[in-house]
Amino acid sequence: MRQVKWNEPIEVGFLKGDIRTISGPSDALNCLANLWPEYRGPHYVAARSICRAAIDGRKSAEEARAVFISATREARLKAH
């Protein structure tokens, strides 16, 4: 799997005060698969798809970053 990084990492706060730094689409996919809360709406689905596409070179890393941020908002996670 290709390691693609974002221009700026995102810090995401999960339940119980767990804060993770997400540096790119690979980190985001791991987060979406293993740390995400139960609610998984359309932005979650889009983030998974576009992060995979960014890793494969079909989308830009920054497109994946924008959609991942939308997914964090949808799930009501704190991200900055």
C-alpha cells in the first residue's frame, strides 16, 4: 500500500478522550475501520472510498482529507 500524506495532519478526538493524529489516507482508513463510532452515514462511506482512491492515485490526498473531515463532522467527532 502506497503511503500518501496530507499537507496538514488532523487530530481527531474519540470517546474516552482518545486523540489520534491522522496524517494521510492510510491512517484515515485505519481510523474509519477500527475507531469509528457506531453511526456510519454517507460521509463515512464516501471517506472510505475516496481514501482508497487516494492511496491508488485516482484521487488527491487533499480530496480524501476534505471528505474525511466531513465524516468526522457527521459522526460528531472533534477534529482540528
